[in-house]
Amino acid sequence: MHGTQTPSTTPFAAQSPAQEHQEADAQSHDMGAAQKVSLTSSPRMKLFAVCVNVLVLAELTLAMYFAAQDPDRLTPVFFKIFFSLLVPTIIAAIIGRRLIARAESR
């Protein structure tokens, strides 16, 4: 049976702009309020991301410095210091991102 599929049922069928807009509306309707805000355009979010990145780089530098002091135990010392600093930073970054997103959505 050739030709039984209609163009709208094929996986890569071309859609009209109106159909694409309806699908985008349906997908955005399912998102929470924090996800609807364009966080990449927010100056606060950009500054927050830069600060978190600088903090992670500082933690990496500090861990490398202390690990280099004891070359025989370089890897365990590095992991102990870096991950003990990184985990709270990641948790704080997630909380901070949510707070900023909530403030931006108001």
C-alpha cells in the first residue's frame, strides 16, 4: 500500500506557520510560570551565571593549589576539597536561579 500516509502524519511533514504557532502555544501552556520567562535575556540572570562560573573557577583553583601541596595524595585531596566546595555552590545556584526566575516573572 503505497501512498497511504498523509503529509500531516509523516514525521517530517511541513507545517503551516499557524500550526506551528498552535503547537508552541500548547507546549507553553504546559510549562510552569518560571519556565515561561526568557531567562537568557535577563541581565540579572546573566550576572548571576557569571558569578557562579567565577566561583566554580575559584573553587577549582583552590582545590588544585591544595592538592599540589601533597603530590602523593593529589587526587583524593583534590576531590575532597573541590567537591566539598562544589556541591553547596550548585545547590545555592539552583536556589538562586529559581529565586531570580520567580522575581522576573512578577
